[in-house]
Amino acid sequence: TYNNTVIPINKNRVYYDISREYKLSNQYIKKVIIEKSKSVNYISETLKNSEFYKNSIINKRVTLSLLNSIIALRINRVQNSEYVANNIKSLKGWKGSFYILMVKFFSNINIRLGVSLLNKLRQK
């Protein structure tokens, strides 16, 4: 397995090395969604330990990314619920207890209804 290279720079930017043959888009969709989920979780946990943690824009974007990941996992019926659970765990630092409870509940009900309700949360 190849990994993309992460190169630190002094500016606040995100850089992706996509020059190799290995690209997420070349893999099966479920694998792509799982890998994106892992990445979003890692980014979330890294930001929690940074100076950006209290930034409201970052909070909103991370929350949206985590919800998008949960929705993608549910829509594509990724069987291992560990990935959804990890996304919810990552949300804990960004949102309150009631919000987390709603996400947990919506993630464990009928996929169609659950995704619909998760989409409503995204819009708030």
C-alpha cells in the first residue's frame, strides 16, 4: 500500500500529493469511504489539540465533514460500524451531549430515515 506524502509548511494550507499512480479514486468506493473516514477522524483529533480548536469556522467545517462521513458510510452500507462509531467519537469534542445522542440514534435506525435526519442536522 502506498501512502500520500505529507510535507509540513509554515503556512496554513492542506497539500495532497496526487502525482503517484495510487489514488483513492482508483479503489472500490467502500474502501475510499473508509479511508476518507479515517482521514477526517485524524484531522479532527489533530485540530482538537491545536490553536484552531476554539475557532467557530473550523468547528462548523469539522462537524460537517464528520457528518458527511457518517452519511457516506451509512448510504454505502459499510458493514463495520467501528467507522461510524469513530466519527461519532470525534464529534464529541466539537458538539454537545444532546447533539451526539441525536447523531448516535440517527446512525442506528433505518438507513433511509437516519440519513434524512442526519442531512437535517447538517443544514443547521
